[in-house]
Amino acid sequence: MSSNVVLFAWNRSVPGREAISGQHFQEFLEYLGVQKRNAVIESFDTVFLDPYGGTLNGFFLLRGDPAKLQQLIASPEWIRHQIRGLLHLEGAATLRGATGAAVGERMALWLQEIPK
């Protein structure tokens, strides 16, 4: 059972590197748009969280076919974006996850593993 979402998350810009973060943000949006047009991903959302005092303040949520998502995050272009993000973002991370029908499948597996 594979993950059908990828989350690229961050806390905040490294102080003094906000302009670089803003520029990279625009470039990453363009990159994701190309990936959507080329049917590498099905869709993506950009989320800014309201202030709450935590260490996650925003993320891009990409949805798609598990195999295509795996190829995407293994690509040199994706890795280059990750490396760039690490240079100007605190808490930058790429996470895999499940949504939709995959949640039910994972929950069923979880329920099977509960000691009886």
C-alpha cells in the first residue's frame, strides 16, 4: 500500500533569507504547475497555517498516483528544490502520507494489528 500524497512543509524562513524564500516559493509554484500540466501530479494545494506557536507554518500538499509521486520525489529537480529549501527555510521536510480510500485501507491494517 503506497502513499498517495506528498507534503512539503516548513516552519519559517531563516532570518535574513526571506527574499530568497519568496523567490523560491514562486519558482516552486511554477514547478508544481508544470508537474500538474504534465500529469505527474493530480493536484496540489498551498496551505499557510494561522499562527499557533508551533513549528509547522505552511506546506504544499501534492496528490497523485503513488508511483508517479515516488518518481517525482526521487527526481534531481525535486531534490534540488529540497536542497534549496534547506538553505533558506527552517524545518523544511518532505513527508509521505495517505488520503481518500487509502486512509480506510491503512485503518483496516491498523485494526488488524491491535492485540486481542
